[in-house]
Amino acid sequence: MLRRLAGLRTDLTRAREFADAAGVYADPLLAAGYRELDKEFADGSFDWENAVTAVALGGELEEDDAHWVIACLDALQVFDRDGVELRLEPLLRECVTLRT
């Protein structure tokens, strides 16, 4: 299984399929929110409130809408957690980058 996942990094079609299957593109707001997080934090960590702020400001959303986006992304398990610190899951992030 790990070899198959590692292969996602080199197979553009499979990377796109994985990114789509992860649900990030299920809604335009989710996709835009994910892109804002990637743009703002790249490989760095952030907390929930910083994520909400980045999505709200970058997407010109109301705070409640930004909370919804972050909650949905969290439910889709796009974040790695270390206590209260979040970061974008690295393999998914690479696949999303390859998808665009």
C-alpha cells in the first residue's frame, strides 16, 4: 500500500484522482479554502483560528462561512495534527499541487 501511495507523487493521473477522491474539490468553497491555506501556510503549521482568518480574508468570506470551510476540511482529514497545531497533510498537498 505504501508503494502505491508513493507512486502518486510520480503519476499525474493518479495524483489528480486521489485529490478528487479526498473531497477537497467537492465544493468550490472547500477548494478555494484549501488553496488559501496552502498559499498562506505552505509547509508550515497553523492553528484553527489562523486557518479561519486566512480563509475568510483570502476568500472574502464571512467568519461563519470560513469556519464551515475549515470544519469541512477537518472532517475530510486534510490536516495533520500536533496538539492544537495543524498543517496540511503532505501527500494530499502534493497531489493537490499536481492536480492544478
